Amino acid sequence: MKFMVIVKANQDSEAGKLPDASVFEAMNKYNEQLVKAGVMLAGEGLHPSSKGARVRFEGPSKRTVIDGPFSETKELIAGFWLWEVKTREEAIEWLKRAPFQEGEVEIRQIHGTEDFAAVDPTGALRAKEDELRRTIEKQQQRRN
Amino acid sequence: MATDPRRAIEAVWRIESPRLIAGLTRVVRDVGVAEELAQDALVAALEQWPSSGVPDNPGAWLMTTARHRGIDTLRRGALAGRKLEEVGQLEARREAEVPDLEKAIDEDVGDDLLRLILISCHPILSTEARVALTLRLLGGLTTGEIARAFLVPEPTIAQRIVRAKRTLAEEKVPFEVPRGAELQARLSSVLEVVYLVFNEGYSATAGDDWTRPELCQDALRLGRILAELAPEEPEVHGLVSLMEIQASRLRARTSPSGEPILLLDQNRALWDRILIGRGLAALERARALGGERGPYALQAAIAACHARARVAAETDWAQIASLYAELALRSPSPVVELNRAVAVGMAHGPAAGLALVEKLAQEPSLQGYHLLPSVRGDFLVKLGRLEEARAELERAASLTRNERERKLLLERAAACARRAVSSS
């Protein structure tokens, strides 16, 4: 099963301040362990929210763009990993080994196909999607 | 959702056991003894951790416990006499290593892990034994999990593992990383085992489910670990690339009701882009090491052709056909030839593909292989030879051991029959 590991922002990350060399080294070592164990699929750090934006949706057509930075620092995301592990406990066990000194890091399981069976028990949605795909394919062929 | 301490300990075991067993094997020079010691440490953890909590450095805790238990047990003579010599080794090493224990578990045990995976896949063992031992020692799977994955009774797997460990001990197989040509031969045995596990998950040869994704993930994990242990070996990256790209399609390969969906009919929006990206990167690594002509790298390159096509109609079949031609030169096999026929059929028309398939009709190793009549049936459908197509598809259905696939083939045969009637 796949997990997203969500690292929250703090004042430093929001200020765009990079961690100092020792923190960087510890994190590199940790990432290396994850890679060597065949657990890490991906991992990225994010720029501060001052470089980001939000789009607010109201009703079918109204969209408002809100530029960063955003104030609720602890709720913001500063980075993430994608891990593939055997159980939720394994993800927790790996996370406990991360070289953080403070704050909280969250893990969330990523949906697999099996989770959608409940939403689409007859496969009707999937069939519709397939139909759409065939249309696109035909358009593509005509273009070629 | 509360965390069950037992499951937490199992998770620690999964993370730590390969390094633990590898490190212990280096000391006692016997995989069987090393695993027993590691198991003893696990039992101790299961007794103590639920009340004491998981220690800060669980790996070091398990290692210390395993060593102490080993020394105690051996001292009491509870184990067979043949292991007495190991007592001496353990004692000597304990004197030398105990102060550095914490450090030892943290330091790079990469070579030990590589030795462990090589010995688990040693050619002296049967393929089945290699698979079981590798999943057990490197994958951290329990005997029960392996048995369920391969749909065999648990005692059968337990027996295989016991016998494999005994064979390794009796034949005094060294715990080492050989050099040169021998390393190549040993590595290819490892790759074969890993890919076999993957394939059993990807298109289950038996049982009610078309795929068993858990096995694919176990194999992928082994492959990814191996790629870090032997980073200079192009074929390791070739195999990882092949598995990443194939696994990227797992979500798209089965309908919600469990029916198989063939490659060209799959919804490509369901393909896992992250795995495709990883697969293409691994293929690049194989190429950079000069290994683009390796059999796994070639198969990965073929898989990459499909992965790059946004829609099935964009597939570069001519390129795939030429990659198969190259693969047929490098590692000739009737199955490769059959796949080449499929690609040629797509690139140059069903008649060209059928001509290649006909040449395989007498191939002894393909008698009983359901994909031969299945592919032949495909070409015949496309050529409008519906009566012959129906017979071939029915024959394919009678040959497959997978229930889902049998159903799909019979449906297609029935469709041929209907079309034949309506056009006559």
C-alpha cells in the first residue's frame, strides 16, 4: 500500500530558509535508508506559500484567485514523500525514524483501485470513462 | 484507527529482519542458525515490547538480543553438536564487537545483504526453494504469507525453507560475493527469482484472481533493494525498469468485477505515472551503464514503448517488433518469438503476424501454452476467419489455468461464433 507522508510548514520553511548543513545531512541519510529499503517512491520539498496561490470555487462558474502567502503556517504543507510499504504500521515505523526534532508529520494512505469498487460497483462509471477514451483515441487517429 | 503493538512489532521485523539475519549470518556462517537466532529475538520482542514499548533503536535491540540468546543457547548445548564451533566464533566476535554493537547495526550492511540475497538464490537450490527462501529472508514474509501468495499449503513452504537451509549448511555454501563471471551467473539467478515472483503476481498462473498485486509489490521492493546493493549492474536496473513499468498498469489491468483487461484496451489514465517515471529512469540507468542490449533492458524498452504511447493507436509497433527481434537474438525462446509475432502483426498486418505464429505451431515447448492459440485466434479474428478463430480461442481457454482468463477467452470465442452465424 502507498502512503503520502505530509511534512507541515514552520516559520523557517515559510521564510524560504533552507535547513542548515547538519539537518540536511541527517535528512539525506534518512532518504538513503528509505531508498535502500525499497520504500521510497518519491519525495519533494515545496517552496514557501508566498510563491503559491489558491483558487476559490463558488458555484458552477465563480472562481477567485488568492495569492500566497497564507497565514495558518502549521496547516500548510512544506514537503511530502510517497512510500510503498506492506502495512500502515510499517509506514509509522519508518516515520518514527525520521530525523525531525519537533512538530508533527502526518501519514495518509493513498487510494488503490479496490477503494473505488464501492463507488462504482457495476463498473458503469468505468465504462463511461472508457467510452470517452475511445472517442479521444478516434480523434487522435484522425489527426495522425 | 489504533495501532496494535503486535502489528507494530511485525512492521519492525519487516524492516529489520533482512539486515539482522544478514549480519548474524556473517557471524555464525549459517543462514539457518542466523534465522533461528533472529526468530528468538523476535519472540523476545513480542514478549517484552507490548509492555515496555518499542525501543528507540529496535534494530540494535534485536541484534543484541539475538547474539545473547545465541550464545546462551549454544552454551547450554541445546543445539546440535555441530554448532559447537560456532560458539567459539560467536564468543570471539562478541568480545570484539559488543562495544560497537549500536554502531554495527547502523553501519552499512550492504555487502551482507547482497551475500544473503545471493545465497538465498543459490543455484544449488531448486527454483521453488529459492523463491521461498528469498521472500522469507529478504522480503520479511512469514511462511503463512508465502503459502497464501503461492496457493500452496503452509507446511509445504515450511518444508521447502527448512530443506533449503539444510542444503546450504550441508554443502557448506560460502556466504560471499563472488567476482567476475560467477557473480554474473549468481546475479542472473537472483533476477530470475525476483521476476518469477513478480510474474506470479502480475498474471497468476493459477487461482481465481487474475493478479495478486501484493506479490508484485514484494518483487518490486526486492528489485529496488537489489538496485541499491548492486548499482553497477545494468541488468538489475533493466529488471527494475521492466517491473516498474508493468506494475504501473496493475490498476488498469482488471475491471471492477475482476475481469482481465488486455493492454490495448486499458484505460491509460489509470496507469501509475510515478511508476512509469521510475521505470523510465531505471532504463536510463541501465543504458548509461552500457546495458541497453541486456535481455531485461530490452524487455523494459518494449514496455517503455507502450508506456510512452498516450493512446494505444500511438504505439510504435515497428520499434517494438525490432526490439523483439533483438531480444530473439540475445535470448532466443519460442515465447519471445510469439511476442514478436504479435508486434509484427500490429506493425505489418495480421497476415504477417500469423505467418510467424504458424512457424511456432510445432514448437514442442509451446504445446499446452494457452497464449499460442490465443494469439493465433486473435490474428484469425482480424483476418475474418471466424470459424478457425473460435476453435483456437476455445483451445486457449481449455489450456489456461486462470479462471478469469478462461472466461474472457470463452466470451471471445462465443462472439466469433455469433459473428460467423450473422455473416453467413
